Amino acid sequence: MSSVLRKQMFDHGPPSYAEVNRDVINALTTTTWRYWLTLGISASVALLFFIAPWIYQIIVGVGAAGMNRNAMWGTYLSNFIFWIGLSHSGTLLSAVLHITQSDWRKSIYRSAEAMTLFSLMTAALFVMVHVGRLWFVHWTFPVPNPMELWPNFRSPLMFDVMAILTYLTASSVFIYMGSLPDFAAVRDASKGLRRRIYAVLCFGWRGTAQEWHTLGWSYTFFAVLVIPLAVSVHSIVSWDFAMSTVPGLHQTIFAPYFVCGAIYSGTAGIVTVMWMLRRYMGFGRYIGKLHIDNLSKLLLVLSLIWTYINICELFTAWYADTSFENEAILYRIWEGPFWWLWWEMIAFCAFVPLLLFSRRIRQNWNLMLVISIVINIGMLTERFVIVASSLPRKFLPDVFGTYFPSLVEISITVGSFAVFTTLFLLFVKIFPAVSIYEVKETLAPLRKREASA
Amino acid sequence: MSKITDTLRQYRADGYFAEFDYHWTMAIDLDQCTGCGACVVACQAENNLPIVGEKRMRQGREMKWLRVERYWEGDYPDARLSFIPILCQQCDKAPCEIACPVFATYHNQDGLNAQVYNRCIGTRTCAVYCPYEVRFFNWFTYTWDEPLEQQLNPDVTVREKGVMEKCTFCVQRINRAKDLARDEGRRVADGEVQPACAQSCPTDAIVFGDRNDTDSAVSRKMRDPRAYEVLKELNTAPSVVYLKNAREPLHAADGGGHHDGANAQAAEPRAAAAEPRMVEAESAVT
Amino acid sequence: MTLLASFAHEDTAVGAAAALREKGVEDFELFSPIPLHHADAAVGLGKSPVRVFTLAGALLGAVGGFALCVWTATRFLLPTAGRPIIALPPYLLITYETTILLGVLATLLGFFVVGRLPAWKDRAYRPASNVDRFVIAVAGASAGQAEEILRASGAESIERENAS
């Protein structure tokens, strides 16, 4: 990357090394009453709208949700897929951009990876909300037991368990290893208890050539391992659907469709998070026009792929003209109770992103915030529409039914966003939200020029 | 060495069992079915099915391992009605079985699709994968009011909330017959074991037996040219066979109708295209 | 006794490290706030042995994952859906995941072993080297000889520290 481009990364001129340390660590250590208020509100919403209805549901049974004989899966499963999807951009994007040595990644990747981690955790929570007997959920793990009864590795759900477990582990390792030198920086800049905590967290990092060398190699290996992993995770999630015989779910195109949709919604999620970091954490100096422009271009490409796959799905169904498929599609887009949600999804995810052809819109942070949220609303409804319009009408017309989410489900859906926000708010006070050493790395060539001048 | 290769070959064989000990099969003669619903009641009594009440019925949460589906053709008074009792088809290639992450459902040596209640964690994937929609979930822990709990069948467990359940071909009766036969050193004779639905059918429309025995009543029914399997095209290899005479469509001209007829034909392939009504409330009556 | 020389710019620090090596001083460490990829040769680092860990972990994961599936499925024979007990497509999917899982965990182990971390004891270190300074620490006997070389290479300041 040329130094001209490097300079573009910083809207207000490149900062000095010491300024980078100061800015990022200040954002970590200085906590205003506004932060505590936001944390308080979001934790209370999580408690009230997520935890409380969940406890109620555990006590009375999953019947508290609106699912029935026809629709055994509902919003819990569609939300699970949404959150898994949201997790797809952070680590994947970070790894791909690391391997391709795209320097603009360096000021945004830490928060993007955190988004991955916390949306994965939220998704894992939805699995637990979904199952009927939460207290036996550990049976899905391959744990030795006196019954010699192991999980069924031939089940698509077990692929899920293994994939998500691996993804959670790999993402945690990836974000933690990338933060080690920054933990050391926080340690050096603080005193007392915080210093002692970060001294432990950074494993005694000193930044010797040997340590950097090992970290560089390990980090590249993590990145190489994480990319195929991320692709496999959402493929496997899509196979929960595609491996059934249900018309509307049994689609060969689902794996690429879901992977593309996941990266799409994840990238939109990154834009939202970046806006928040700029606005509330004061990272405007590090996250600038170049970042939003690149992310928006990525969003545009992903939206076009997403639209293309949607057209494929409709076209093949229409051209093959098989009755079950026809009926499932027709019910989804026109005759069913959720036809308007399908059109909303098309409007939000296929048409709204076309605005991104304009550079002026791409570089407008506030507009991009709106667009990114609109896209994610569309993606949330996409998953809901797939579940809610396919399951109630499978094969035998006598048992056709409908499905509407209950208040408990709606409340838990709303609450899950608060759970995510709470986790993320905790993150920005534990991890340096912008990678200190990698931003400095991009500054190195600029610094050289000044020194030689 | 050959023992190892034999074992390996067996592990690689489709479905593991070369042949089932017994291959329990049910034949339902739809030409004899009057849609009286005695089988539904018998099933409810035999298998400790909870009575969920009107409210939950309306929510689509009834527990009926066996239901009589009704399909109407034409408009009153020029209408025709056909019945089809749908229960777990005990598929040999059951879509539900691949779904369970904890082996709560598997295929046993009798060709039955077994459901292990105390292993179930309630992911409900099996029910989603089941094309016949014959799996029922305990949304709540159901209770029986006094003195109804007195009539619970002691041979069958009651299920708690969060557990999937379904028709077992009255496995408790099968096991008792097998125990008895083993004690006497013989195989279970044809007709010796009957599930509650077959036993209660006033027109003997339901015949139950071992398909491995080529002389059994059910094997003879299977050889009947009227025999067909519901949703056979999904390759589920069901163990329930239906018998039905092909009929002329009621109105050949306006056959098809709103739903394309395809779904109705799936349930009754040689029957005419039928216009499905929203029959949820009607099922409640049966 | 440890000699700590601090440099303002990475190039001078790397130059000093190269000069040290040239003069036969190899017992030194270079601290930097950013990874210095072009310094690897100057401090004598080639391909990292971490890759051996990654490969070993991935292979172990591949074999272990498949073995886990086969072994668990044959403990308690529960046929499902007309599939074989040892069904290749699903087990290979699990294998794929465990390959990556153990690959990641082994790389993590490799990082700790090769990078000689965690090390929570006090060692020669200047906090400034994690902000904007590049520090070379020379330990032991060669310190006297090193001082001249470092000063000649453009060190800002040189401090001595007695090892505790």
C-alpha cells in the first residue's frame, strides 16, 4: 500500500506513535457516567427482556413460545441463524484482509472480531433457549459417560455443535492473540490493580524480536485456519435446513446463500459498530473515510451476490415447476401471512444497497448507519421468513397451519440485542478496541519519511 | 482377520441390519375405513396421551399420535369425502432419525423407529424433518385431573415437558408378545399382537403383522394391487401401507383447483385432486 | 549486568542489531513497539518452528476427529435412517472441524513454547519500547564490547541495569 493511501486512512492526519497509545488506552481507562448509564440500561433490558422470559419459559415449558405442531421451529431458530450470520464478517474479514495484507483492516479488525465473538455467544444462547430440556443440553457434547452413550455424529445438529464450538474457540484465540501486545501497552500505561491484571493478561509480553516473529507466524496460521472454518460454519448451519425434506428448506443452494448472507449481514453489522465507536469512543481519528468506503463497496458486492442467489432460487423453482416447490415459494412471497416480510426483505437487502453505487452516500457515516441497520433488519426477517413460511406447510394439506411468534419470543428477540450490546460494552473496557501496534505498523513508513526529511 | 473385515462390512452396510428380526408393518385399507375415529380414541387411551384442552387445540398443539385426515372434493351437496388415518410410518429410511444429535430416535432390530423419551433434549429437529408430521412435542408438562390419572396405562410412561413423542406401533404390546413367545421358544404368531388402533377398528381396516413372514395377513395386503405408500417419492421407505381403489375425479373438468392438487394427491395418489380445506378444526372433531 | 540502548527509529535499531551480529555479539534482544519483519535476518530468525505445531495439531485433529466418530458410533450400535454405522460424509465433516480445532489449539501451544511465554517474572524491559522507542538489550559478558557498537549505530541513550 502506498503512503498516499496510508495517509488516507487517517482523516485528520497521521498521529504519532505516542498519540496512538494515548488515544486508545484513554478510551479504555476513562469511563464517563454516560458509559455506566448505557451499560446499566442495556444490562437491565437484557435481564428484563431476555433472562426473565427465558426463566419463565424454562419453568412452564417451550409452550410459552408461539410454536406449534406445524411449526416446531420458530423465531428462536431464525434468530440463532441471524446471530451466527452476524458473527461471520468479523473474524473472516479480518483473516482474509490479514492474508491479503490490506492495511486498512488494522484499525477496525479488533472490534469486528469482538462482534464475531459476542454474536456467536448470543447465537449459542439461542440454542439453549430453543431446546426443550435445557438441563440435558450437555448430551450434545462428546463427553465420556457411564452409559457409553455418545452424541450422534451423523446428525446435522452435531455438525453444528462441532462447527460452532470450533468457531468460538478459534475466534477467541484469534482475538486474544492479536491483543497480547496491546495488553502489554495497557499494563505499561497503568498502575495498581489494573497493571497487575494486564500483566497477567499479556503473559509477560515484552515485544522482543523473537516474540513478534512467533506471533506473526502463529497469527497467519490462525488466519489461514479460520477462513475455511468460517465458510464451513454457515454452510453447516444451512444444512440444518437443507438436509430436511421440507419444501422451501430442502435447497442445494442454501450453503452458498447462507454464507453470502452471513458475510453480508456481518459487514453491515461492522458498519454499525464502527459508527458507534467513532461517535461514543472517539475513534474518529482512526476509523475514517477509507474504511467506510471500503466496507460499503464490500456491502454492495455482497448485496449483488445475495440478490443473484435469490433470483436463482426463484428461477429454478419456477422453471422446474414442481408442485411442492411452487407452492412453498408462492406461499412465501404472495399467499402466506408473511408475504409482506418477504418483500420488505427484498426491498431492504436488494434495493436499498444499490444506493451504495454513489460515493457520496458511501462516505456518509450517518447514512451508512441507517443503511447498515436497514440491511440487518432485512437479514433478520429473511431468516424468519424462511422458517415461518416453510415449516407450517410441508406435505399433507390436512395439517397445514400457521405460525406467529408469541410475546415471549418477541421479547427474547429484542432482549438478545441488549445481551449483545452489554457484552460489547464490557469488551470496549477490557480490550483496546483499536489495535495499537497494528495502527502503528501502518504509520511506520510515514514515520520513516519524516525522519529522513 | 476375516472377522474384522466382516465387522467392518457390517458397519459400512446401509442401515446396519441385513434383515430385521421382525419387520412390523401396518396395512390400512382405506376402502374399509369409515373415518369413525375409534382408532384415535384407542390410541389416546393406550398410550397415555394428554388431553390438552380447547385452547391448546386451537394453538395447534394437540397430542394425537394417530389422526384421521379428511379430504373434501367438490362443494356441498355435490361433495365427496375421503379419509386417511395418518400415524408414524416407521420409515426404514426415516428423515427424523438423521436429525437427532443425541440418538433419542434410532432404528431398532424390529424395523421400528424408536423414540427414547428420557434421552430427548427437545431440539424438535426430528419433527421438522418428518414429512408426515406425526411427531408431537410436549410443550408443557401435562397433567390428568382426578380421577383421570387412574386410567393411565401402567405399561407406558408419561412424558414431561420438552420431550418429543410419537406412535410406537404400541411397542409395549409387541414386547410383551415377544417375551411370551421367547419363553415358549417360538416366534410371535401372526395376529398375536395388535396395536390399540388395529384392535379397536370396527371394520378391520387396519391390519398389523410381520412383513418377514410372507404368509402373514399384512404381507398378503401388501401384495394387493391397491397398495401404495404415502409420500413414497421422498424415499422414506415407510412401514405403513395404504390400500385404495382408484376413483374417477368427482368433476374431471375442474380438478386441480387452487392448491394444484399435488399435495392432496400425495396423500392419496390415485384419488382425484382434492381441494384441501383448513381442516384443523375438523380434525379436532374426528 | 544488562545494557539497554534505546533508538528513536526502527531503521537505526535494526542497523544496530545487524552491526552487533556482524561483530559476533549474538546474546542480545531487540524490543520494538511494532513487528519488524525486515529485522528477522538481523536478529537471526528464519522460518518459525510454530508451523510444525500447526501441522502436527491439524494431523492429530484429522485422525482424532475421524477416530472419535468411528469409536463412539461403535460403542453403542444405533442405526439411523438407513445410513451405515460408519458413514463417511458426516464423519468427514466432523473431521474437517476437528482438524481446524486442534490446528488452532496446537498453534496456540506452539506460540507459547516458541515465544517462551507466559513469563511473568521480571526481565530486562523498557516500557517506552511499547510506545515509540526501539530498545536493544545486551546481556552478560559482551556488554562492554557492545556499548561502542551501539553508540556508533546511533543510540539515543544507553543505560545499565543490574540483573536482579
